[in-house]
Amino acid sequence: MGNAVHPLSRTDASLRVSFVNIFPPHAAGRRRLMSQAALAAVILAAGIGYTWRADAPVQSARQTPSSTSPPAPAIPAATLDGGDAIEPAQRDALGALLLAREDFARDFHFLLAASLRDRCEPAHAHELARMAVAVGLPVLEDTRAALTEHPQLRHPAYVLVSHLAAAAPCGKTLHVAFGGFSMNLAPERYAAAFPDSYFMPGLDAPSADFGGRDLRTRVNDPCTPVVYAALPLGAERLWQCIGPRSALRKRLRDTCAGDLHGGSVADGKVTARLVDSIRGEMERLPAMCR
């Protein structure tokens, strides 16, 4: 999907090995992701462009996507601080870096959620990573940038994430605090609201356009990368646009499913019909939200 796709596999070798091996290892999974990305690239090449703003600040807390789903019930939180996994000075330095770089903190949420989900829910291993690739999230790009500037923190960061993921109890909300940095993470809620939760980790409920479908169902949907190519996620969001964009994503998914029914992504006629349909849907979105 052009420059919008930042798969984990593009990070340097030390980050790929040191952090979490959360990509699907089998060739079939890689081929499926490549075909999804190729279809999305065709859609974009047809004229549905967008601007990816990975480093723009997150807007106010009013940006919660509309949803008819009730908030998840409160679960007692487990407090984690990294213990003696790394030196106190290293915890302080990492905490300060996470406080200074919101993009790094987003990746920290993702890494811990994906690591813990893979350990506690092995049947759902790699789903967060696969969705991140399918929708073009800049996962680990910001981590690489932050730790390139502070190479002495690369290994401590790996050790801390690994320790937290191993020590955290399954099925509980986590409160992580060290070096002045703190965050709350409910791994299953994070996964249910993903990919939106990458930019807004504190979401209480999935976006309404998910239609009650779980992460596995959505990541296996061939229309997912098409929808997010037309309406990509980004850190900068106007709260007035959350509802209209969510509704349009649902319509685009329905449109895509209808156009691909009985057709192939390699069929030029199918792709052309899909492009025309999406263009028509996009024209219904207010200009400020496109």
C-alpha cells in the first residue's frame, strides 16, 4: 500500500530478533498479506489517495468511535513495574523516553499486548501483527527511530517488554508504571478494538463498523486492506469525523464484498468496478473527513 505500509519485517535485524516474533511464519500467510496489499495498491493507484500522518498528535479524548456495544466490565488491574529486570537508571531513562515520544509509547502498548496475547491466547497468535500489516500501521517504525537515537536503551527495552509479558497475569487489565511513565492496558479489549486502539489504546469498545466481528474474522477478510486503503487510520483525527468514517467503512466493506463475490482480484473488470464503487461512496463523505 505504498508508503503507508510499515510491516515489522522492515525493521532492522536486531529489532526483529530482539522484540517479539509476532509475524505469521508460514508462507501461505505471507502470500495472503501480499495479495491484500497488492489489491489495496491497485485501489490507491486508481486515484483514491490519502495522507498518512503517523507522527501527528492524538486529538482529545472526545474521539471515541461510536458503538452500540456496552463497555467491557471492569476487571481488577494487576500492577507491574518491571521489578529488577533492568537497572533503575535504565527504567528511568526508558520511562522518560516513553513520556517524551507518544509514538514510541504506542508501539510499547502494541508490543506488550501482542506478546501477552500470543502467550495467553495461542490460538490467536499473530493476529495483531497481521492486522497491523493489512491496514498499514507504522508498527515498530517509531520504536526503531526512538532506539536509534538512544542505542543504549535497545537491549533494556527488549528485556523489559519480555519480562512484563512473561510476568503479567492473563485475563486482567494491567497497570504498568516505571520511571515516571504509566499506562493501563486491557489486552483483550485492545485486540477487540484494533486497529483503532493502536492510536487510542484506551478505547472502551470496538468501532461500530466492526459489526461484532472479532479480530480473527476481520483480519481474514480480503476487503479489510481495501477499506483501510481508502480510509486509513492516523493519529490526527477530528472527532466529528469518527462516526461518518466508521459508517462509511462499513459501506465500503459491503461494497467490496459484493464486487468481489465470484470474482478475482486479478480480474481487471472486477477491480475497475470496485474502484468506481468506492469513488462513489467517498463522494458522500464530508470533505473535511476524506
